[in-house]
Amino acid sequence: MLFNIGKEKKIVEIPILQIRPCRTQARRYYSNEKLRELSQSIRQNGILQPLTVRRVAIGEYELVAGERRLRAAAMCGKTTVPCMIISCTDKQACIYSMTENLQRSDLNYFEEAEGFRSMIRYCGATPQEVAKKTGKKQDSVADKLKLMKFTKEERELIVRYHLSERHARALLRISDITSRKIILSEIISKSMNVSQSERYIEMFLSKERLDKENNQKSTIIIKDIRIFENSIKKAVSTMKMSGINVDSSQCTYPDYVEYIVKIPKRQSAPSADARGVVS
């Protein structure tokens, strides 16, 4: 992609304090060791490749490319860095920054996913456009985007304990966040490889399905019992309305419900007064 550099084609030294980070930066994790190595190189040889920035206000610039160089320069005590100033729109800057970062081989899979999502969210690109601009397969972009379902805490744990992308994909089969965190902790504490993790997750899901089926069966049984309860109550009510002196009681116990219905064998016959009126 070409940008209009115009009159500002020359390389200029810009104070680090006047450069703000790119809001769509894909990289979230930086190796302190590698930053120290780069910082040492900059201290001895200077910055060989200028940073790319764009002017956003008087005396203020937004970084487009060169986050690691900027951090390493600050680490070794430099107050200014060489920059090439480009003129571009927000969308162009976003795409340029994302593409520049995504082409690096040392991004982890969450950083790639974050980069893809940023291109969609901030640049207005479609997943198809993201795949085309980054040289990735469309299925690969879609799979990476699914990884953003993990919470920030989960992503940090997965990266910290060096779990692979296959570990992450297996964990995504668990939709409940609380359950997923428990399984993740188990995988980390027991140092499970991918195959062990997949078997463990499959066992968890099988048990979850079985528990769900048992709960459904219990619900059906409870509904059936309520039907029987209503039938008993209706029968007692009908007998009373018919003049049968029936006595009923109900006791609920932890394991069962007891119904006692007492129907006298002999019912008192209706009496008549002197006028022959039955009472």
C-alpha cells in the first residue's frame, strides 16, 4: 500500500515523549530479554531502521510501525528516535500497522487474533479482506478470531505457561467460563500435553452431557409425581362433594411423600323429618 509522504520524506529525530502508541497495536506480549538485547544493540549501533509515525497534532505523533524499537530506545536512555513521517488516514494507518506486525514471525497466536480483530473493528475490514491483505487463508483467519472468546485472564495464563494453539482450540469446546478456567488450571498444574488435554476435556464434556440427561429424567419424574398428587387430591375432593365422609392427610419425608386416605366402611344414612324432608 502506498502512502503520501510528500514534503516530509526526510528522516527526522522526534522526542520519544511526543510519540504515542498505536491504538491498534497487535502485539501484547514483549520478551524482556529480547528487548534488552535490542536495547544493547541500539546503544552500540543506533537505530538502523527508522520508525514510521504520522502527525496527529502539533508536536504529537502516532506510532504506525516500530513499537519494539521505541521501547528498546527508551530502555537504553535515548530521548529521541529517527522517524519517517507519513500522511495517511486512520484506516490506512490501522491497516499498515496491522499488516506490518502480522507479517512478523514472532507474534503468538493470540496477538495474531487480536490483530485480525483490530483490522475488522478499527479499519472496517471484513474477514475476507483481512485474509487477502495478510496473505492468510480465510479459514485460518476465522479460526484465529474464535480465540478471542477467551477472557484476558485466560489468554495470559495460556501464554505464560506456553500452551499451544491446539490446547487453546480444545479448551474452546467448553463454553462455560467457570468450568473452562477449572479445566485450564488442571491442564497447567498437571503439565498435560495436547492429547492428554483433549482426552481430559472429552471426559469432562461426556460427564456434563450425562448429568444433563439425568437432570432431564429427574424433571420428567417430578412432573409425573405432581400429576399423581393432583389426581389424589381431585379424588378426595370428589368424594367429599358426594357426601362421603373421607379423611385425608399428607406427610413429606426426605425420600418419599406419604398420602393417607381414610374412607369409613359405613356412611351414616340421611335422616328425614316429620314432613318427609331429607336432611
